[in-house]
Amino acid sequence: MTEADDPAGAVPPATKLTLTKQKWAEQHKFLTGRAARPETERLPPGQHLVKDWPVLDLGIQPNLPPFRWSLDVDGLVARPVHWTWDAFGTLPQTRAVTDIHCVTTWSRYDNTWDGVATRDLLALVEPTDAARFVVLHSFDGYTTNLPLADFAAPDALLAHSWEGAPLTREHGGPVRLVVPHLYFWKSAKWLKRIEFVAEDALGFWEVRGYHERGDPWKEERYSDD
Ligand SMILES: Nc1nc2c(c(=O)[nH]1)N[C@H]1C(S)=C(S)[C@@H](COP(=O)(O)O)O[C@H]1N2
Ligand SMILES: [Mo]
């Protein structure tokens, strides 16, 4: 074989297998969305397991039939959007099975969520280089803030279903955020607006003594000052 037959760095011909594997990567096939933590570290320090699903909020549970719900994504993005329920339903769908860790010390394993992956949302709106933080605004007046990198976690999603059924009103339906690797107060219920900003802006609990980031494995429950 001469060098001309097989030049260094030439792209090998596409086979059925390489094409299939490429498609899997595009579809994120086989990804469960579950974080690969050793089982011994699955329960963060100071947490205990529950089987039920407690309800925690400010006491206002907005009544949002889907036709009254919409979501704005704006701030430092190339393509701001306003999605009605119908428009939201046309976005690519993702399923993730993740654990909940609430700062009030309960954790709940293996919650099956369906919704729109934050990664797919980011690809659509294209945050600018200046965007470094995300502020979530909810229909009950609640806000919470996240670093963009945490919002973009591979298993984070805008969930409309839990265990195969529509998210109930008390748990933030029709659409809530789920960011499994942070304490659950970061997972805004009754999502109304996602705002991309350059500087961190504290949300409801963050101005009331809770941690800016809230990593359960580091027990980032409260702010130091
Ligand atoms: N809009 C909104 N989202 C919210 C809250 C809230 O009061 N309003 N509470 C947060 C807190 S402190 C927790 S622990 C979880 C509770 O979600 P759950 O009621 O579905 O368990 O929602 C978070 N998201
Ligand atoms: Mo909470």
C-alpha cells in the first residue's frame, strides 16, 4: 500500500457502526442522566432518606392551567424566547432519573422526570460570552440563582412530569426546574422566567442566609456571613 492510498490523518470511511454511534452521541442514547457517584456517597452528609415526597414552598401555590402558563428566556442570550405550553411541547424531550436533596435534610432517591434538558434549551437560546449566572423567576414571586455551569449540568431539566404523570400543582406544575446535584431550593417550581446575567444576583433564600451555590456533598447549606 502506498502513502497515497492511506494518507496520514485521512478520515476513515463511514461504516454503519460509526454512523450509528454518531447518532447515539447526538441523541445522548444510553445516558440515564444519573450522576456516577459511588453508592456509599449517594446520601450527602447530614441527610436522611424519605419515601414520600414532602411539599415545601412559600405557601402560595399558583393555579396555572397549561393554557395560562408561558416561559420567557431572556437576558444575555442571542435568541430570547417566549414559549407557550404548546411551543414548549415541541422541544426535544429528555428523561432523567435523579435524587432529591432538600436542605431541610430529607433526600428522595430515583425520581423519574420528563422534560426539556437545560442543555437543549441553552443550544436554542445561545447565552452570550458575558452570561455567567442564571436567575430563575417563578409565578409565586420566588427567585433563585445558579452559576450557568450548574444550570447546564447534563442531568438538569425543565420538568413537566414526574413518574410518568404531569407534575402536580403542589410540586410546581406545569413546569419546574430540576437541578439534581444542588439542594432542592435551587429547583424553582412554577417556572416563569429564566434570566441570564453577568453578575450573581441572590434569590429569595440566598438573601435569607442560604448558600449561593448549595452543593449537598459539601454541605453548602448556609452562607458564611
Ligand atoms: N417557586 C418556588 N419554587 C421553589 C420553592 C418555592 O417556595 N417557590 N421552594 C423551594 C424549596 S425550599 C424546596 S425544598 C423545593 C420543594 O419542592 P417540592 O415541594 O416539590 O418538594 O422547591 C423549591 N422551589
Ligand atoms: Mo427547601
